[in-house]
Amino acid sequence: MKRWVVGCMVTCMALAVLCMPGAAFAGPDGQQARATVSLDFQWLRQGRAGFVHVYGQDISEVTAVFQERVFNFYPEAQAYVGLISADMESDVGTHTMQVWVRYTDGTAERFDQPVDVTYGEFGQSNVTLPASMSALLEPEINQDEIDRLANITTRFTPERYWVGGFIPISLDPLIGWFGTSRLYNGTYWYRHTGIDIAMPVGTPIIATAGGRVMLSETLAIRGGYILIDHGWGIYSGYAHLSERFVVPGQWVRQGDVIGLSGMNGRSTGAHIHWEIAVGGTWVDPEDFLTLGLNEPGA
């Protein structure tokens, strides 16, 4: 069930001024800024994403640095738009996002924009794996897979590949939630990077949106795995697949069947593990679907 959280009234009122379209921030020289930075959110929860718009004339390029990650912005409608994300492990509090705006005349401005990051309110669970899977708990194996995927999901594709937004890959019940801290065999703690959906082995799995296949292979932890680049720094991953019907470099459309569910890798039951990365960090797929990515100008 979707988690709804009410924030602090004082924080909401203060941030509302910053989030209003048209709210201007002074450039580094103290003069009136030529551009306007607008947040489409009041705060970001750990493991969530949100849109930032930059409005102005004669803008040639916009980039931002947030939580030591670089985010590219893209021209869309009457603004430059970027999708930023808060890491699920990030500290709670106010973080500074540096937004660099470059103009066609060669000049540039920097905006230091405060962004509040609040608790993700993640749960905890205990998982017991059989002895045959104990090797999959070794930190080196986990880190190797993390690094392998990060090498891809940190790349930004300037094109927007999706059309018609993003859709859930299944309406079946969840059995595992995003961000959960899992204690495996009473020894190893690992974060859950996506959501788990219960389904029988062999259930068709669809692409959440259009994009280009970046990976289609067997990984140690995720088993049969497919990773799709949707552009604008957005990736979707599908794990524990018993069969894969796509290959790297192949283009897929929203709703295309890309594989069949399974129970390989570090899995003790039949299900699909679905994950979404934005700007090089995993975000909550349930929350991601609420961002309105199918709307004009998003």
C-alpha cells in the first residue's frame, strides 16, 4: 500500500516559497539572476526522485550537482528540466544542490539551492538462505554486482526514450518493499534496491516504458537480469528471470514482453524483483510511478 506522510507545517511553509514557479535566486555576483530555479517538490525522501525546472532566456546548458552526483538537464517545453534523486543512504537534513546555468553568450550563473531530504521510513526483515546460497552473501560478490550496475546507471542519455509514461509491470501483491534492511542468516545486512512481486515461474514480464536494453545476462545476486535505459538518467531492472527475450542494444516499447519470471540468483521463491535507478541511485518504483512522467512538459 502506498505510504502517505504528512510533513512539518513550518517546513512546508518555508519550502513553499522556494518551490513556487517563478521564485528567483541571486547569482554568485549578488545581482539579479537571469534564470529561475523551480522545484516540483517540497522535500525528497531518501530513495525518491523529483523534478527541477530552470526557466530563462538564451540558456544553452544546465547541470546540477547534488549529493556528489552530477545531473544533466534537458530542454523540454519552455524550460530545462532535470530529475534529481536522493540516495536511500543519504543523511536526513538540508542538502545544497548547485545548479549551473550557461548562456549562449558564454556567461554562466550558479544557484545554490537548498533541498530537504527526509526519512524514507524503511523497514527491516530477516531472511534465511540455505547453505547452497551462502556464497551469495559474501560482501565482495555483492559489491562487484553493485559496481557493475553503477557503471551503467550513472550514465546520462540526453534523449528521452519513453512515450506515454511508465506503467507498473504487475498488479500482483508485493512481498518485498523498497529500501528494506535485510538481515541474512543473522550475519549480513543488505538494502533492498527494488520491490518484489509474487508470481509463478514463467509469468510474462513487460517493459515499464520504452528504451534500449543495456544488459541481458545472468548475475550472481539478481540471477537472470535485464536492464533498460529509458533516457534522462532513468533505468529499470528486472531480476530472477527464468528466460530473457531481449539482447543488449535492442529497442523495446512499453508493454513488450521481455522475459519470464523465475526464482534464480539470491532468491528462495518465485517472484520478480523490479528496480528503478535515477541519476545513478536506486529509487522507490512505487513512488517513481507517481511523478507524472507521462504528462506534457515532464
